[in-house]
Amino acid sequence: MSRKIETENQVKALVKKWFDAQQAWSYAPIQNGLGVHGIPDRIGCMPVVVTQAMVGKKLGLFVAVEAKRPGRESEVHGGLTRHQLNNLDAIFLAGGIAEVCDGEADIVELDITLERLRGGPR
């Protein structure tokens, strides 16, 4: 039985655990105000085996997850800043996976997204 997730730090730990379970490389950028604003809380490269049409080589899929404290979905843009929203949109438009996560249900959605990319059930 999993414990109740109440803080953004607990969500961040859940997201890191998910990346690790996928055998992905991931990184939590340190936000200090000097770099690009709105970079997601955890970014990573997910191993993906592509179809035979692409010679069956393993490629990396860019994945970005913005962690939020549970309960923020009712706020404007789900609690995302304009910079965070813009970056997630840009990652998605470039072909990456860009998600907001506030708990275990969103981790399940990430798993479903990966399964669909791998040719699993729709």
C-alpha cells in the first residue's frame, strides 16, 4: 500500500522512481535564476526500441516531467508558470513527452503513453 502524497517533494521522488524503473537517464535541474526559466523538474532520456522501418536501433526519447503538489489542478494552468507551460509545449511539439505530475495517477498515464509508443494497446 502506498502512502498518501501531499507535497511536491514527494511527487518529485515518485517521478525519479518512475524514471529509474524505466532504466532512463534523468536529471533534476537546479533552478537558481541564472539559466532558462521554467525548465521541468525532471528531464530525461528514455530508451526506446524503434520499429524495423527504423532498422530496430535503440533511440532515446526525451521526457520532461513538471512535478506539482497535489490539488493544484484547479489553479490557472494547473499551477504552471507561463515559462513552464511554454517549455512543456515546446518539448511536446519537438516530439518529446512533456507531462505535469501530481501523484500516482499521472505516473500511470506516463506508463500508458510509453506503452502506446511501443505499439501496445490503444
